[in-house]
Amino acid sequence: MPMNAFGLAPLLLVFPLIGVLFNGLVGRRFIVANRNTGEKWSGWFASVMALSAFMVSVLLFLSLRSHEYHAEVVHLFDWLAIPSAGFRVPWAFQIDTLSVTMMLVVTGVGSLIHIYAIGYMHGDPNFSRFFAYLNLFLFFMLILVSGNNYLMLFVGWEGVGLCSFLLIGFWFDKVNEKGEPMNANAARKAFVANRVGDFAMILAMALTFWSFGSLEFEPVFSHALEMFESGEMVHFGLFSASLGSVLTAVTTLFLIGATGKSAQIPLYVWLPDAMAGPTPVSALIHAATMVTSGIYLIVRSNVLFEIVRASGATIFGIVSSPDLVAYIGAATALLAGLIAFTQFDIKKVLAYSTVSQLGFMIAAAGMGAYVAAMFHLITHAFFKALLFLGSGSVIHGMEHGHHHIHAHNHGKEVHGTPQGDTHHEEDNFDPQDMRTMGGLRYRMKTTFIVYMIGALALAGIVPLAGFWSKDEILAHGSEHNLIVYILLTIAAVCTAFYMGRQLKMVFFGEPRHEAAAHAEESPAVMTVPLMILATLAVLGGGLNLPFLSQGIAETYHEHPGGVFLGLEGWLEHSIAAFELTEEGVVHLPETPKVFSPGVAGISTILAVGALVLAFYVVYANKPKTAEEPDPLQSTPIWWFSVLPLNTLYMNYIVPGFNRLAQWLADKVDWAFWHDFFHDRIIRDTFVGFAHFAANILDLKGVDGMVNGAGSLAKRLANWIRQTQTGYARNYALSIFLGTVVLLAYFIFMAN
């Protein structure tokens, strides 16, 4: 008997909401009564709610398989309905292979991060509030990926933006050395930058409803296909536009929305600053889930993008919107990869790496490699969550080492600095600065092993998960868009280099600070989730490996030659562009179904070469102290030393590269995008409009009209009141004069 658990879909939202209510209403009381017991109740209750949502996702996965992958819509109620305008938006769940994939990633990785956070946030005064926010994030993220219409998706879209603001600014009272509230500022920056993308989403939804009369996915896509096949125009009052032009505008607006949520050029500026939040936040929201919302939006809207590709419509006659998506993603991947070279904060390196890897996914979706984009989204969730949580373990260990110094090193010297009542070096200690680390593989062996797995997976080393998903994107690019392929290949080399640099600076060599020498391994509640994620980072590539079994291919889906791709066979039931391509309606660029030795060989050689270059050449024996300058700025590559090119290398190539990387980091990224674009263009424009609305429109406009109407009425009343004397003779005179006026009117006007 086929399994049918579709009716359980609402529980996806019920369980996280129960967690929010528990921690929001009574969680703090448990902690106040007894912190150790209270933290267990608060943290584990939230984690159990997340795990319960994961179990519902698993049941939905099994139900889809037993129903031959047929999508189901679970309707709860009509949310918005205006019959006279033909406007109807239901609150309904779209249960198909794409949405269930996202549910499994969000709840599965999210549950591990919840458990990890129990150990990481131990002792925090707002422990229960943190877990209430985490459950609230899951609630909104599941709305985003489960809704069957764009408006419900937008509710989740806005909700995760709110949770991002709350969680980035969780430690809102923390200030930097200048006294600036860095966490609060980072939260505001994320909120404002995302509003730009959200405005584009609102415009896209309005244009979609005007064109197709619905916001539900299936009616929109089917109506768009009917109009495309019939050549019908979209009418806007007195003028009309072709469907290709209208969908170009819609998909371009979707791209702008995605650049906000998925941190692409030009709206990526908020993500590096978001690292100010607690590390579990960085892993959950800014690596594995929320930032993938833009990729999900584009993949879900694949029919609209492929109609644009098939119609040949372009933006100002230059580039089509799908190609623009691909170029934006590739450019972001390369730019963020270059900026990561100059970072010393362990989480900032991973932040720019996340921006870069999101660029890979966006580029893949833009090229029509929707399965490859989702494949990399899944594997990236595994190894990047692992890396962020691993960095949190490193920070946790460094902080313990720092506390050890204060407890045991009074009056002694650490690297020549007297330790006593004045701790100048210790007061400025940053547990996230990689220059103060080194040698942690001896102090934190478990963290080192799992972190190494995550770093190599990110670098694309075979046979780890990142190799297979990244190779699929590169293979698609090599066949369909050479420019994107070249940009992504260079970005992949950058990824391998900066991860080799990070591994060397954090775990190898000698400790460059006493805190690193006394670092401690994290507790099991933190390391066990790391081990599970490390296992997924090793095995995750098997999700879409080509299998040559004809039996499997016939059972699920058969490609030429009997090749079966697991993830593609699963997702093609939700990505309508596959079926439409078979029918000849659109022409989806085909991703290679078999392993590409050429592309894989080039990417592997370059990745290994970059790792070796970083590990054994540039950072071979340096830096030895925290104060020593970064070797990237001075160490020559050995083979240049034996060639006449050494002078050219030392005088031009090294300084040129350093200036480029520093210019990209300081000028392009920080001075232009962060300070100018965000502070001057976005913030100042917003603040200026707010002042104008408050002081001009509201105070002088609205208040002026209301007050003016009152003054006018008062003056008119005073004038009329003067005619009311109370004397009968005055009223008789008024009647007489009125009679004279009427007689004069009839006598003269009648003639």
C-alpha cells in the first residue's frame, strides 16, 4: 500500500512554532530557576522540535517516492480572496521533489546546528531567546520553501530576513574598539540591503499577477506557456508588450531579489559583516539555508527563465536575463574569491567563500544547469556548515586558552609581554584572528580532522562532495558558456588557495599566541554534529553520481546509454523545463550525463596545485609570530628564484597582485560597496526620504492640510457667527434683501 503522509505537511510549521512559544514564554524561567537544567530544557526542546520537522520531511520524501514522485498540494485555507478582482491566494503547501529537497536540507542541517548551539551558547544570559529565534527562523524558512505561490514564498522570504536581523544583532550591546555597536550595525546593514532585493520581488510579483492573473506556481507557469505557444501579447492599458519582454523584466527582478538574499553583486555587502553574529547563526542562516533562497527562487521559476531563453528576448538588446544571472554569479564567485586572500578573521574567510560558492550556484542556474545548482547547494550546506561550526569550535577553544592565561599566567611573560595587572595584549586579543593561532591540530584533534575534510571538500578535492557538485557546474559551463567556465575555474583555484592558507595558519606550525598553546577541544555536544556533517561532506557527492546500471535506470529514469543520475532523476519531476525540452517547447541546455575527465582533471590539478602552493610554498614556515607580516606579500615562489623572472616577480607580480587584492578588499568591497553604496546611496537615501516623509509630507503636508482645514472652518464659523446678532430687525432686513435679490433675478434673467 502506497505511503501517504502528505496530510502531515502542516506539522512542518507547527513543530518550530511550538519551540518558539516554549522558549519565548517559559524558557527563560527554567534557566533562571536552574541554569544547567534550564539550558537543557531550552536547548533540547528547540532541537527536538527541529528534529520533529526533519522527520516530517523524511515522511514526505517517502510519500513522494511511493506515489511515483507525483506532486501534491495540501490546501489549508484561502488566505486572500477578492472575487471581484479575480484575486485568490491560498495558504497551501507544494509538496514536490524540489520543495522536499529544501525541507530536508533546512531541517536536517538545521537540527545539527541546533544541537551544536546547546554547547556553543552555554552560559549566555539570553540562551532561551537565542533558541526562540532559531526555531522562528526554521518556521519562516519552511514557509518559504513549502508554499505553492509566490506570495506565500514572499512571507517566508521576509520572515527569514527578520530572523537574520534578530540573530546577527543578537549581541547588540557589543561594541568595537571605537565604541561602535558593530553587531547592531551589521544587523541593520543586512536588513536594509535585503530591502532593496525585496522591493524588486514585490515589483516582480505585481507584474506576474497583472500578466497571468495568479501568483500560484502552476497556474502562472501553465498560462505563460499557453501565451508563449500562441504568441499572445501582454496588455498594459493602452500599450502591449511581448511575453518575452515581460518575462525578461520579471526574471531580472527575481535576479535582483536573489542578489539580496543570496549575497551577489551588488548586494553582497551585508554577508561578511553578518559574521558578527554567533557562529551557529553563521552556519544556519548565512551558509546552509537562508542565503540559498535566491537559488531556490530561480530554480522554482525555471519555466519563466527558459521561456525567456527560448524567446530570444534581451535586456536593452545586450544580454538575456538567464545569461545575466550566469554572468553575475560567475563574477561574484571570482571577486569574492580574490577578496578572501586578504582576510585574517577565520569567519570572514568563510564568509567571502560563501559569497563565492553562492556565485557558483547562481551561475549554474543562469546557464540552465538547475540540477547542478541544487546539487552544489546541498553539498555546500554540508561542508560549509561543517566549516562554520568548525570555526566556532576553534574560536571556542581559543577563548578557553585565553581564559587559561588569565587564570594561570599572572606575573609571567607570554611572548615577551609581561602578564600581570595590565593585560594590554590580552585585552586586545581576538579569538577569531588566524594570525594568533597555529598548532591547533595537537590541541583540538577532532576539530582538526573534520575541518580538514570540510576544507578539502570546499576546495574540490576528489572524492569529497564538493568535487562532484563543482565539477558538474564546470562541465556544464565548458559546453555552454566558455566565459562563465573560465571565471568559475579561476574562482575554484582561489578557493583552494585560501583554504590551504587557512588550514596552514590555523592548525599547522607552532602556536603564535599563548591562547593557541592552551586551547581546548570542544565538548561532545559540539563535536558530534561536526562528525555527522563531515560524513555527509565525504559521502554527499554520491547523490548525483552517474550509475551505469540499466536496471536502476529502467526503474527510475533512463538516459541515453542507461546512465542514471540520482538527484536529477529525483528533481526532474519538479523542474518542468526537462519535460518541456522533450516536447520541443523550450531548449534547456543539457548538462553532461557522464563524468568529464578533461574538466575534472583540469580542476583537480589546479586545486591541488593551489593547495600545494599555499601550504608548502607561500606559507611553508611562516608566519612564526602573530606580528609577522603575511607571507603572501613577500615570499617568492621557489621556481622564480632560479629564473631571470625573479626580479620581474618580486618587483611587479607580487606587488601587483597584492595591490589588486588589497584594492578589491579596501576600495571596491569596503570603500565603494560598503561605505559609498550602502551608507551613501542606500542608507542616506532611505534616511533622507524618511526625514522628507516625516518633516515635509507628514508635518507640513498631511498635518498642514488637516490643520489648515480646521483653521479655515474656524474662520468661516467666526465670519458666519457675526451675522447671528439675535435681533429680529436684522433677520427681517435679511429676508427683505433676499426677496429683493430674487425679484431682481426673475425680472432681469427672465428677459
